[in-house]
Amino acid sequence: MSALGRHILAEFYGCPPEILNDMRRIERTMVDAALEAGAEIREVAFHKFSPQGVSGVVVISESHLAIHTWPELGYAAVDVFTCGDTVDPWVSCNYLKQHFAAERLTAQEILRGNFDFEASRKAVNF
């Protein structure tokens, strides 16, 4: 049996602070990243912090995209979680790297709901 979903934990470094502090731009970029991957948008919620930073989530039928930014550090933490086989979360990550003008992207993919014991046995179980 395959995993129910793919969850990418992405870190974007070297982004221009003016991009990461612009809530409307971040919101539009996150929505566009979901659409670029073929996701269906359900809800969108973003918040601008004072004096800087943005947090938000794009809820999609296939799960979600979430972001937290630290403009003063040129850093953004992003989760892209998709369920099913129709939406590739890497499409969204690559879109975000380009549109956030990130110098560097580091990411790891975690399979969620992996019922294949052999494939998941390296995971720590509590």
C-alpha cells in the first residue's frame, strides 16, 4: 500500500526582505504555487506581524501549504502537504523558490500515512 500523502518541509534562505514582508505578495504567491501544482483551493488565511513577518496557510482539497517568514533573516519556513497522486508538492516548492528569489532551498520529503511496514520501519515509533 502506498502512502496517503507527501509532506515537504522546505527552508528558503537568502530571500529579499521586501518579498518576505509583503503579506499580499506572499499570499498570492502561495495560492499560485498551489494552483501551479494542480491543487484545488478551499480556504486562505494570512497574517502580517508587527514590525515584520508573515504567517499563512492555503488549505487545498489535497491538504495544505503553510508559511512563516523572517524577513530580517531572509528566511521562510514552508510546509507543502499533498494527499493523493494528482498534485506534486515539488512543483509548488520550485515555484516558491523562484518567486521568493531564494538563493538556496533545502527540503526533505516525508511520506505521511505510510502503511508499508518495510518502507517506514526506520521511523521512530512511540
